[in-house]
Amino acid sequence: MKLKFTLAVLAIFCLVNLSSAQEAAKGASVDSHPFTIENCINKFDMNKSVKTAVGYQYWFIPQGFLEDGLTVKMSVAGPGQSTHAPHRHAGDEIFYVLEGTAQFYLNGKTTTGGPNTSFYCPDNSEHGISNAGKTELKYLVIRKYLKEVKK
């Protein structure tokens, strides 16, 4: 059940951004379409994960794959750990808890949430997430990396 719900959430994010993929492919012939079944499926592989100081991360939709900058990454942090201190950046960000207990921080306030809880971080808000439990915290990070404007 949990896996089906998680896959449904990922599918929704992909569908929302389908128009971006279609725009990128406009004018291309079917044979030269940049998206294929092979590069549009990404099954988790621990051997391709990136070790961090507090756990690991895995990019399901890496930076540069979609023209509009959308990414989906799974982050994993050990008990009492966080991937980084609260911070700010341009662009919205969404966290979606898969497993464990997260402490969410937004603009000076905190609360906790467990599996199937999402956390929306508005543009330029101070935000953070940390593991408030005794087991691993696994969560998705959905974010668009904004393109730099060349001057």
C-alpha cells in the first residue's frame, strides 16, 4: 500500500511536468525524441546512491534531465541527523516523508510528521528537515532548480 501511494505521488509530479517534456520535444521527430522508456524509468539502485555525512541520497530525476529544472531526490538521514542546517534559496521545495519521523522547520517554527506527510517550503523561506526518530528518515525532495540568467 505504502509503495503504491509513493509511486502515485511520483506519477503525479511527473504528469504535472509532462508539458515541459512535450515542449522540449516540439519539432523533434519521433525517432529523435529525447525521452525514451529506458531513460524515463529510474529504479532505485543503492550502488548509484551518493553517500552523505548523515546517510545517503539518490536522484530519481537528476539536475539537467528536465529542461525546466525539476528534480526528485530521495534523502536518507540517521536518527538525530539532518542533511543541512535550516537555509533559504530561490524556488519552492517540497519534502515528502517515506519512512521515519521528521521534524520540519519553517520560518522559526517546528512540528513533526511521519510517513505520507508532505512539507511545502515557499520560495526564499527559511526551512529545514531533520530526523526526529530512532530509525532512518527517508524522504523525497522535489525541487526546480532555477536557471541562472546570463547578463
